[in-house]
Amino acid sequence: MQMSCPVCHAPLAADAEGKQLKCAAGHGFDRARQGYWNLLLAQRKKSKDPGDNSEMIQARRRFLDAGYYWLIADGLNRLLASELAGIPSPRLLDLGCGEGYYTAQMEEALNAAGFAAQIAGLDISKHAVKAACRRSDNIDWLVATGADIPLPPNALDALTLMFSRVMPAPMARVLKPGALLVVVWPGPTHLMALRELIYDEVRQREYDPSAELATLFRHERTETLAFDFEIDSSEGIADLLTMTPHGQRINPATRAAILERGQLYCQADIRLGVYRRREPTPA
């Protein structure tokens, strides 16, 4: 997939060996040993090691690979295949791709559906992208900031955003007019059984990014996906606690009590919002 220089935004071209990207101004970026491109400039970092840390990434990888959330990937992939019908070779970015579970599932599902998709996964966490590289050699893995996506304007047919905050302007810039945006977020009863074990009072708040996106995106519909699942080991519960914000707010005694259960019945409550990039307003 064509990428842009994070310094001057000019197109980046790969050398003959595919080991370096360089723009016409001479800004160069080497491919990491694991296979990703680091296009995150030092001045765009808000901390020395931004994004999820290695412990969170490994926990999320184990949890997702155990299949607890496979219905989310399946629902997303069915939606993508339907919405991208008629585009044989779609260009797609998974923004905030994490350790690549959903991105790799997209690649597999779209290929199986007959698409010749070009897919990139972007995350600000180097730990996440390093792990993602092990999932697929055919996806362009990028360490970069979603606030300044290193892709050309109007480059994408689709963009997915899984459990991350929306950034309307950067997302709209890289999408073609009329292109697809799918935003996935938790509903108010998501992981309710776990939350009731952690908090004295559980608030059910309904989040909807549509108002925030409205200026640049047209909301077509929001689908709901709900299912129950069982975690049958203390290790699985520990991974869920480590990978979610809830686990960061828990005191040691409560954490120990939850892990001692060795079993947890949970509810997934997920929203899949379908949006389209608005056509530019004529000058």
C-alpha cells in the first residue's frame, strides 16, 4: 500500500530490496527486523513508550487466540464483505490494530470471499505492532499515530476502528468520498458480570460516536451483537483483567478474589457502526 512521509507528507517509495522507504526530500525509514515500518516521529510521542505495554499486548493476544471474541471478528468480517461488494481490490486500514487479531481475521475472510484486498494495520504501540507482524506477512504493519495517518489523501476504500477513540478529521482525510468507516465499540452491558465484581456501583452508559462524526461522516446504521461466553480458567480471567481498563482500576484483594473463582460467565455487548465519508462540499 502506498504510504506517505510523516515529515513532509510526500509519497514514500521502497528501495529494490524493500528494506527502506524514502521520499523525494530524502527522508528515509528502515523496515524493522520483524517486518513493520516505524513512521512515528519522536515529536508525535506523548510518552517514551506510547500505547499499550508488552504485558497488555501479550494478555490480549492470549485471550483473543482462545476464541472468546471470535463472534466479533465474524460479525465484522461479514459486514465488510457485504459493504465492499463491487470493489474487487479494496484498500483497507485497521486503525488502532493492536496485536493484529482482527486485522488478520479481516485478511483471511476477505480473501476467502474473493477479494484481492490491500490491508494495513496501524497502532501507536510498538509492542502491539511487533506482535501483529507474526500474524501475517501480507499486511502492511505500521507504527504511527492515528492523529496523522501516514497515507495519501483519498487512498482508502474502508477504515475499521476497533475499541479506539474516533478521530474524524484524520480518518476522513485518508478515505475516498463515499468510502466505508466501521466503528466498533462496547455497549452498556458489555462485561457486566466482571464489572459487578469490581465496582460497588456499575453505571450503564450508552456511547455513540455518531454526533462526533456527523460533520464528516454519514451514519447509515448501527448493528448490535450480543452473546454470552465462559472463561474457564484463572489464567483466562487474568488476561481479561490485564487487557481491559477495568483491570487497571482494581485493588489487589478484589483481583485475587476474582482469580480464585477460576471461572467466569460473561456477556459481550457490542455495537458496529456503519458510516460513509461525506462528499466534499463544492467550493
